[in-house]
Amino acid sequence: MYRYLIIPLIVLSFRTAPAQDHNDFIHYDTLTYRLYLTNNWGELKNAGKEALRQGHDYYYLRMRLGIAFYETANYRGAIPHFQAALDFNSGDKTALEYLYYCYLFSGRHADVHALIPRLPMSFRVKNLLDRSSNITRFGLNYQYTFNNDREVFRNFTIPSDTSDGMQFLTRHFHYFSSSLGHTLSSRIHLQHMYTYIHKNDLFYYNGPDYAYVVPERNTSQHQYYLQARIRAFHGASFITSFHYVYTKSPALYKRQGFGHVIQLAPEFISNDVVLHLAYNQEAGPFNLDISGTYTYINQLRHWQQNLQLTCYPLGNLNMYSVTGISRITEHSRNITVDERYVFREKLGWKVTGSLWMELFGYTGNLKNFTDNLGASVFNSLDYIEYMAGGNLIFLLKNNTHFTLSYTLSRLHSTYNAYPAAEPVGTNHVHYNVHTLNGGIQWNF
């Protein structure tokens, strides 16, 4: 009904305006109203932008512009217009509901949760937004990584370096994880994740009294990850996370003669920590993430600075690109022993109504690198030089996502002396590993 009251109400409110401005206003208001009624969204966007440039800014113009962007699926383009409409009329139910869907279809979940208390009760009840449970998501994930190049193991040679140290070559490993997300308030969201990894390596150890090659040595790893996302204001959030990694490799023994046992490799236990702090800013079709990470991994301290830009050229989730760069400095005894960079790129697009595809790649030295807001830790001593792969993301019923992935990684194994005098070891071995991944996430 408010559509047909637009012209008389606005004309009355501009009676004191100069004649030329008044005529311009009548022109733009009449034009945008006509284009709105005929669903001519492209011309409406052009006319509305021109009206704003001429200094005409009012509730109904912003609503028409917001709806024009919304109807063409440019949800990110619609957001500032519905926000401006609410500046004119903060309690408008129509603008609030449109803004909710724009946030939702743009992937701006922090803004969605912050907006829910302002939505009409009838809308919240209809869409089941007032729930007794604060749980927002639950996920399960499994991946299997393997090295199918048997020549790498058959051709392994004992390092010429006689210093005490060790070398690993990955054979395969299993990765299991479960995650849970929940809200503390409309502005604070927490995510928990537990991960278990069982890894099998070729292991060479050179100690003070002996040297030995262990063809297959098992390592187990338990991880706990906690992330807090705090919404500061429209489109802006702070993200902080803590990640604890416990790694254990059992001691290996060999029986010599009757009742005599010697130790081939000592028990290895490490307690690694990752601390991450990020600022995330939404701006139109862009999402900017600036973050810093402190890690204590493999008995070395690291500082990592990250810059990441995500672009949604269509204003929705149907197409996007993610570009990132990280600088890592490695420190031992208060001395910087290494500096390296990691570059990453991801392209994603909607294939069908319920299927998305992503292609991604990383290049650089990923030794002791962290990713995904501190959730992913690359702490293996045979480090990744580059990796590339793809994801298939299926949108199932009831807000459930199922993901299948493949990754090819190029690994670089070296003999690492202890204590390390140089950041780069000796006895270099290069090889490929393959990773198959499957995961499911329920969103509530």
C-alpha cells in the first residue's frame, strides 16, 4: 500500500525547496516509481544512482534501489540501500526483512545474527529464528593423504651429515575432525574443533650412539581449536583463535640376543600452540581480512602476517575469488633464522542450483605455515612447496553442505640437524602426495 502514497507524501515534505530542486525531485521520484512498478531493474538502478548524485536521498528511493539490486541477485549491492532506508525509518519491517536475506545470501553470517533481534516477531517465528538452542552448526570431516611413489622410499639414502638429527618422508596419514559452532550473544559466535591425525612415515634418526632407518614409524596427533568471532559494527568483525597441537611418536626398540633390548628411536612428544588475531571488513563486493599469527611449532617461534582479499563480482555467492599473501619469520634464540612468503588463490563458482566448484593453489615454502584463521597447521618436517586442488560443494536439504576435495602437494624432505644451525637442511628429497577429503556440515 505504501507504494501509492509515495508521491503525495514526498511532495508535501518538499514544499519549501527551491523550484528547480523541486522539479528535479519530481522527475526522479516519478521516474524511479514508474520503473519500479514495471520491474525495469536495470534502468531503475541507473536512474536511482543519478538521483543520489544530484543530492536526492530519501527512504522510498533507497527502498526502490535496494529492491532493484535484490531482484537482480546483487545482494551485496542492495545492502547499503536497505541500511540507508533504515536510517530514515529504523523500524521498517520491509527493509529489515530484505536486509536479513541480503546478509544471508551474501554469506555475512555475523551481520545476520546481529540483525535477528530487530526483526519482527512474526518473521522470526515463521523462519524459526528464535530457538532454544544456540548451536549454529555441526560438522564432520575425514581425509586420507598418501604417497604412491614407492621409488622414493626404495631410493632413500643415508644422509652424509653426521650431526645428530632426523628426517621424515610421508607415507600416508588419516585425518578426522569434528566441529561445533554456537552463539554466546547476537554479536559473539564461537567455534570448537577437535582433530585427530594418525601419520605413517619413513623415519631416519641419527643419535649420539647409533643411527637407524625405521621404514614405518607411526605418529599420533590430537588438536583442539577455539575461535571467537566478535561483530564490532556493520560488516566489521574481530576474530581471535587458539589452537593447541599435541604430537606423540612412541619410542622404538630392537631386541638383541636373549633379554637384551636397545632403543632405536626415542619417544617424541611436542606441544605446539597457535594464536591468531584478525580484523575482517566487508565493503560492497569485497571482503578484506588483515591478521597476525604467533606460533610455537617444532621448537621454533614464528610470526606470520596475512593479507587476504575476497571478491564477489556478481554481488552474491555464485562467483568469487580469494587472493592471499602471508609473510612468515622464524625465530630461534631471539634471532630471525628464516623469512619466507606464501601466496594463495582460490576461484569458486556455482555450477548448478545445488553444486559449487572451487579451484585453489598455494605456492611458497609452507613450512610451519598456518591457514584458515589458525585452524590449519602445516607442521610436518617434510614441508609443502606448493599444492593445488579442487572442491565440489553440494548444497543438500535442510541447510546441509557436503564437500568432496582432491589436493596434489609437492613435498620437500630434508635431514634436520639438532640444534639447527641453518634453516635449510641437507639430503633433499622431493616427492608428491595426494589428498582425498570428504566432509559434511549441518547448519541450524
